[in-house]
Amino acid sequence: ARAGTDTVDASGRYVVPGLMDMHVHLFRDERVAEPTLDLLLAHGVTGFREMASDCWDPTREGAVCTDALRELAREIEAGTRTAPRPLALASAPVNGVSQRGGLPDGAPDFLAPGTADEGRELARWLADRAIDVVKVYNSVPREAYFGLLEEANGLDLEVSGHLPLGVSVVEAAEAGHRTLEHARDLPVACGAYSEPYRATMARVVDEVAGATAPSATERIQTTLDAFDEATCQEVFAVLVASGTYLVPTHGTREMDYRAGDPGYRGDERMRHILAPIRQGWEADLDRTARAPDDLVDLYRAFYELGVRLSVMAHDAGVPVMAGTDANDTMIFPGSALHDELARFASAGMSPLDALRTATTVPAEYLGRSGDLGTIAVGALADVLILDADPLADISNTRTLRAVVVGGRVLDRDALDALLEGVEEAVAASADPGA
């Protein structure tokens, strides 16, 4: 253990554990990863789960892949690097057989599985790569998904991520799906629409002749009309019994209905977003903003229901973790985590329980309650010093006076320097020839 050499006067201030963002994307590129890490740390995020860290070509210039992130974790542990900790690393997104055209030349077919045997083979392949989390995506067929899960369970390999479109929340939880990402699936599960919707989407994923997906308007309206609190409680009971975690990333659904709002699009945090990322965001916003007014209203109602369900799930005993989908459209790395905590509190979660979604609950999920998410003798020295009490108002997590990560103190001047460095990188990205 390193001997302490710094003394910080926190008189009159408040001390909480470092925050953890359980759904982050670095896009496997150092041009994105470096400013993202700085933004996370500057906003008090001392640990994160990277949800697509595996690379097809980790040798390409500027690649930040699983091995690079594991090396970053070792450097932080050794005290030679000050950065937020990579806490869990996910595979590249696992798509279904219909997406094989996106695989690199010569890649084995099982990387986009279509059968149970291919799902099992994929689980073995990912276990050999020492991946922490298998990141499943929407288009995996049911047969392949359950084959993957069955094999992964035997290998003690976590399967998380999106639910395949043809699989219900209850089926996934009972089969061992560890974390439900985003707020799309739970509203559907809480009503009579779940079974017919999943049956239809299973046929769509399997490319059955004549099978068509419902429009966004039909899907959301029917989900809202079918919503039933008693059904929700039955679903929550399954999640609790299965040990399934919820990571709702509500900001991604907020974007759906706010895409055309000039005030939303003019967020002052845009100054921290690299030009190529911002261009992608603006294109996504433009596409989403084309939705007719009645669909925008449905998007808003769906978002509000999702936030409400997160608190209902928490109240029923489902472990809820704060994650943001950082670097997805309008999800500002670091500060977005504070946005998510505020959403939980606005829907009725106590400030203390909202804080736990980014501290104690992630620590429990990681099996690291002894050294993460807590302030105690023997725990890692990942600590935030705040100017105001977050238990009085969760927005006070934003009043950062200092961040301590791995025992190293970053005072307000150091945090501001990180933000200034990001702004310089943004300016350079807008004029790469300068």
C-alpha cells in the first residue's frame, strides 16, 4: 500500500464514494477515449463499465480495446496513471445471423449466431478471450440466444445488454441474463402486449415470409394502453428472484422526444464533444426530429413511463444501477450520470437510494462491496468531496470540490484543467489541419 502524503481539508463539506457509470462507450478509439476518460473524472466518475470494448483489430493505430483497458486498470492500480477505473469490459455487440454482412472478411459465422450450436460456440470463443460481459444485441434469434446463455452459464460468463427482440424480460431473466440495458423492454413486459409483440418480433428476426414489425406508433401506443401495474409486480418478482439488474439509461429515451427542441440541442456541454461525434449526433437528432407530433407525444409518455418503472422496480427490490450510454447521442460523458441520478430522484427515489445506484449497487454487482462504492478502511480511495449535501438534494453531486481517485487528489483547479484540455481537443478535432 502506498503511504498517504496528502491532507485535504474538507471542513464544512460532504464526502461520498466515487461514482460509477455502468454503461459507457469509448468507441475503441483513443481520439474518443482520452477526452471521455477526462470528462468522466472531471465529473466525479471514478469507475465505469465499457459496453463494447472488444476489437476485431486491436493492432490498428489508435485502437483502445480490451487489452488496452486492462493495461489502464493495471496502471491505475500501480499508481502510475490517474483515470477512472475500467471495472468490466464487454464484447463487441453480438448481432444475429441477419447481420453477418457486417462481420470482417473471414470471420466465423458464429460471431453472428443463427442457431443454438452457434450460440454455444460463440460463448466458448468469448470465454477464451477473457471477456467480462457478452453484449447481446436486438437481432439475435431466440434459439441462438438461449444456446449462448446456456453455454455461458456453464462457463461463468455474464450475458447482458439488449434483449433480443423475440425474447421477453421474464424469459431472459429466468435464463440468466444479468443486466437489462435501456428502458425499452420493461414497459412492454408490464402488460398484455408483451406476448404478441415478442411472438411477432421473433418471426421478424427469423425473416419469416410476410412477418412485419409494428410501427413505432403502434408499438408505443399499444404498450402504453396495455400497461398494468399488477403485471409489473409479477415481472419485478422474477427479476428479484433471478438476481437481474436494471440499467435503464433514460437519457437515450429522452432524446427520442426532445430531438427537435432547439434548447435541448443547444446544450452548453456541446463544447466538450469532439467534432466527429457531434456530427453523428446532429445527424441522429435530425432523423429523430422528423417524427410527427403525435409520435413525439408518445415518445415523451414512453420515456416518462420508463423513469417511473425504474423507481417501481427499485421499490420492489430490483437492483437498479445508474448507466448513461455515454457518447450516444446527447449523452455527455461524466455529467450525464448526474442527469440520470436526478431522473431517479424526480420520480420518487430518495436521494440516498439514487446515490446508491452509482455506488453500492454497482459494487455489489461487481462482487466488490469491500473496496468499491464505500468509504471504509481497506476500500479503494475513490472519493468525492462536495460543497453541498447530496442527501438534501441529489443535484448536489454536481458541486464537486475535489475528486480523489486511487488516493490521488484532484482539486477544483485540476478538474477545471481536465475540462480545458477536453475543450482544446474539441477545437483541434474541428480543425484537424491546424
